[in-house]
Amino acid sequence: MADDGKTPPVPPDPASPQPGPDRKPNPAAARGPSSPGGAAPPPGGPVRPPGSVQGAPPPGTGGPRVDAPRGTPPAVARPSTSTPVPGALRPDPTRPQPGPVGGPAATPVPSTPRGDPSRPAAPSQPKASSQPSGAPQARSPTAPTSPRNEVLSPLPGETLKEFENLQELAKASSLDLDPELEKAVGFTHFDTSSSEDNLITVLTTRGDLHKLASQTLVRVKSREDNRTYLGVVVRGPFSEPDAIAANSTMAVGVVVQGKKLTYTFDYHGRADIELLGEEVGDKLEPPVLRPRPKSPVFLLDDKESSRVLGLGGNMCLGLVAGYARMEARLDPQDKSILPRHTGIIGTTGGGKSTTVATLIHHAQAEGIATVVFDVEGEYTHVDQPTNHAAMLAALKRRGRNPEGVKDLHIHHLAGRDSRNPGHENLHRFSLSFSSLSPYAISEILGMTEAQEERFHKAYDVTKLLLEDFKIFPRNEQEREQVLEVDEHSTGFPRMTLLHLLDVVEAYIYSLGSEGKEEGRSKSRSARGRSTSSEDSEKEEESEDAESTRRGPRLQSEFRHKPYLVMSRVREQSSKSEVSWKALMGRLQNLRRLKVFDVEDAPGVDYRELLTPGRVSVIDLSDTDSPQHSNLVIADILRGLQETQEARYQAAHEQKQSITPVLIIIEEAHEFLSASRFSKMRVLFEQVARIAKRGRKRWLGLVFVTQLPQHLPDEVLGLLNNFIIHKITDSSVISRMRKTVGGIDESLWNRVPRLAPGQALMSFSNFARPLMVAVDPAPVKRLLVD
């Protein structure tokens, strides 16, 4: 019987009954207590240890056992040298043990010191005649040579030799490595059923994993079909274990127990590459095939990457993510970039203002005339170097110095203050009412349909009175000019807000009780009036004197002939005194601003604004409401567009270059709101006209907003370039995905987690959108609470 570390077996008692030729073994004893259908052991009997041979008694017990064949001598049990299994059943050798069922108890084994069990006496040999010839010999199991719970065992010699041969073969192969493959950072993987078009999986070694950083450009050489591709890392790199699955129990356990275990499984890198195209000669064409498996992948250096991405130019916007020194640059003199208009969007604190300040500084350095509509006064100190500690530290890391722009001019409305009142180039200006389109005025003021109808009626009557009073037109040339006036883009020449207010006042008077009575008396006296011109003039003078005492209170030149004003009003009769008074209220609000046609505050000199290399800040920080700011923006935009148009025509005739112009509009969602877009068609058409013509006239628009969801789709459709800072609203990101094309999902997924100063940039000269760390602004910017 095999030794399993328990007390040595006890030799059979010679006095106990032995199986003879005519006696069969006890079936219950043969099965043992755990045999199916076997009888339960007698009280106090041993229980068979788990894993022991069925029918064999536990070692050292003398309990039930299988009887050997008739005449077979019992096997001699050898003492055990192994350590007993902890917890195993171990009978007391000093006490009598039960024998076979129905038989006498076994003879107890004398007690010996621990670790030195007594050797049992040799059993008596049966006579040779008692053993039949050919009877099988009963053998006890062979004792194991090592503990049963041992896990590790030495490798066989043959297996170890095979590993040594493989090692020598690997060394020999490394000596003959292709020199080109030494520069490879990975190899393309096999495709699977989940593979996507234009995406290739690349595997790399643990040592080269850091080289496949996100947004890194690579070249894939498919040697099998002799094709070469360019691609960019869009996902990863990820780390995957070599020998086991990443989610296996062993891998998880090693990582979880990182404090106790220094060992980790060896791993490799995996990254997904988006193919930019196939290199065919000097061109990059859309790929029609995929690189074959195990195609080597190589990195592009910064110089070649910059060329492929189209990052050439003098204007640096920042550092490209994934590269240590590659800068995102563009050519400020290229008409296909800035004049195609730009949107700078992102939540508060994402870095939009720093980006705008950096753009202002670079544009001024490149000789671009820059006009900024500053609704908060943030950029009224950009002629001074920054003193912000974090900005100074960032500039030092980039190896740059703080400095302000060299030619700053600040313009503010008459009657309003500037956030930099002591600046040497501070200009007061007023608006010209005659330059504003009547349709744009009604849209910006948010007039109701009834108010808008009466506004345009009063505007038409005012034009007739201007001609009656010889204000405009005064000659034949000006009469021809009247025919060319487009009131959807500009107003009527020489008309003022006071002229219009006088006409509205006349309408309110005519609809009142006093005015109605006066109208009836005028009609009665008209029937008996003499026909002589001299008498008519006298009657008109008398009526004017009477109207002055009793009629409407006029304030413009119209006050000299109130009868003529009332005559024009009665010719264009109207109703609803309430609507006229509501219109008067809106126009009076404009008048109280004191920004229209102020005598000691001239209008904006647009030629000065378009001086090369000048930064002109329109300070609107003290304006009462967005409506009033929008009137200023609409008027100046129109003036800039007309002036640039004239300069373009002159430069084209003289075959000269034209000064580039960049117009930056802060809080653009207040200027062109999606909620009021249906009622602002004329204003949008004016902006759209500037946007379309500006591409050829070198007039670029930059819309800055923290609420892009409030910008109409029609406005976003005018933009070709985008600088997208952090956006946390998923609905806004979803909308921007539909507007801005060519940005892969991995870049959009980063937008909600962008740090301040980081931005996703998409410009018309870039081969693909890039994640960029925007350069710090060297100019001073006022912080807004």
C-alpha cells in the first residue's frame, strides 16, 4: 500500500481469520464506508480519507481492506519518510483498532518516539504448496517520490535544449536584421471582422510604445504589394499584455497587488492609425487598398510632418500635440485662410480671450489692420506687456518675452466712457443715422409688425420732406444719387434721427383729438380758399403760425414749416395712435443715447481704421444694452466694407497689393442671435455680403462666442476656420460635429476635457484638424469678472 504520510500500517494478526479456498471476502468490507450502496462503518470505525483507493483501508488502521487472493502472501508495508498531510485523519497507534466487520480487533502497535515509528515484524511466509500455480501476485501501490501538492518541477533535458536552440536562433536573426526595419516603430496587425475602413491597427514593442503618441504622423510601407501610405495616430497607444488577456484573473491580480508584487507581465503597445492617403509620386491620393499585415511603420520627423500637414507660414498659433517642437503655423498673406473667416468658440475659462489676444499680437506684427469690437473692454491695454504670473511663466517656457502691440487706437462712443480713459490715442465718435439701413434699425430694435409698418411709413414721409425743405437732394447730381440708394444696406443721405422723430410726432398729433379737429377745420377752409398764389402763400404762413402755437412740437428744420409737415402726414394717413406712441418710445430711447449725429463728435474715420499694422479697439464696455452695441457694429461693419471695396478697386486698377483687414467680433451670439434670426434677415444679409465679398477684398471676420448654440446655422456656415476650446455641453458638441467637417471622433471626445489654453484647430490650410497648445499672449489683457 502506498505511503501517504500517515502512521505505518499494522501487520495482520495471525489470529484473525484469513480467507481460505472455501471462503469468500466480505462484500461490505470490500466496498468500504464510502462505496455506493456500502454499509455504514461500525461505531468508532475509521472513515476512509478522501482520495484513497476505493476498498482499501486507511493506512495504519487495520480496518476493512480487500482480501488478497487465496494463497497470496501479504505485502510488507514500508515506513513513510514524507511529512504527514496537515488535517488528515490519524488514528492513535497505542489503542486497539477495529478489525474487519465481524472479526476481532487488531493488535495495538507499541508506542515509539515521534518521527521513529517501530518497524512491524515480518509476516510469516505461507507454504509453497498452499499457493496455486499461476495465481496473480497482489502488489501494493508505489510510494510517490515527491509531495503530492508540488507545482514546480524541473524541465526535461530535451525541452531545455530546444529553448537554448531557439535563443541561439534569435541571436543569429538579430545580427542579420534589415537596416530599414531597425527604424520601424511597429507593424500593422491582421484585420478582423470589426475592422473599420481607413483605420489600421499597429502593434509595437514595449520600448517603442511611447513613440506612437496621439496625432503623430507615420509612414506605412506595405512591402508585399510595394505601396506606401501616410497616416496619423488617432487612438492609443494602448498597453496590452503579451501572454494572457488583460482582463484575466492573473493580470488583474498582479496589478491590484501592486504594493506587494514588483513583478508584472511583459506587454506590447497597440494604436489605431487613420490613413491620410497613398503616396503616389509627389502626390497624396485617396487610398483604394489597405496595407498588408506586418507592414513596417515609421515615424515622420517634425520637418516632414509640418510639410504634410500644411503648417507653413509666419503666424504661429502654438505647439501641435504629439510633437515636442512642431508649431501650428499659417500664412497671414494667404487669401484662402483668414479671409475665409474664423470662429473661436468655447466655454468661459477655456482660453478664448488669450487666443484672441495672441491673434491680435501676431496680426499686428504681420502688418494686418485689425479692428476689435470689444464689448467688455478686455483689449484696451494690449499695447502694454502682460504682467500675469502664469502667462509670464508660459512665455518663459516658450522662450519668448512679454511685449505689447505697437500701434493701438481706442474708439468709444460719445457720452460713454472707456476702460482706458488715459490712453494717448483715444477717439470719441458718433453714429450717422443716415448710414444705417432702416430695415436693420427695425430688426435690431426688435419692433413689432405694427411698429415696423409705421416706422417705414414715417421714414418714407421724412424722405419727401427732406426734398421739400431742399435738404437732399439739392441738385441734379444728388437726384441721380437718390436712385442708387439701397436701403437694405444703408440709409437715406442727410436724414437724422430728429427728422424722423418730428414726423412721428406729427402722426401722433394728427391722430389725437386736437389734431383731428384741426384736420376737419382745414378741410372746410380749403373749399373756400382763394386760388391766387399770393393769397395761398399768405394763408400758409398764417397756418404755419397757428400750427406753431397749437400743432406738434417739432425740433429739426421741419419746425419752420409745420403746415407742410402736417400736409405730408395727412396725405399718408394712418391709424392706431397707440402703435405710433410705442414707436415714439423706441426712437426716444435711441435719442437718449446721444450717439447719433453729435456735433462735436465726428463719425468714424474708416481709412484710419484700415491703416496697415494698426490695432483699433471699438470699446463698447459702457454701452447700455446689446441692441445699442449691435447698432454700432452694424454701422461700422458697413463702413469698413465700403471703404475696403473702394481701396480694392483702386489697388486692382493700379496693380498694387491691398492691406489685409481682420475684424474680430466679441460676443457674436448677441449680434446675430438664433432666437431672433427670423426677424433679422436684413442684418444677416449684410453680414453675409461682407463675408462673401471679403474673401476677394481681403476682409476677414472672426466671430468669438461662448454660446455657439445661440448662433444660427447660416452664420456658422459662413465660417471655414475654427478654433474650438473646451465645450462641456454634449448637445453643442453634437451640433458642431455637423457643422465642422473632417474631425474624427477621437478628437471630439477630447473637447470636453481640454485644459485652458488647449484648442482643437481646423484651418483651410491644414491637411487635417490638430490639437494645439495655444501660445501664451505676450500682451496685457484686462480680466473680466
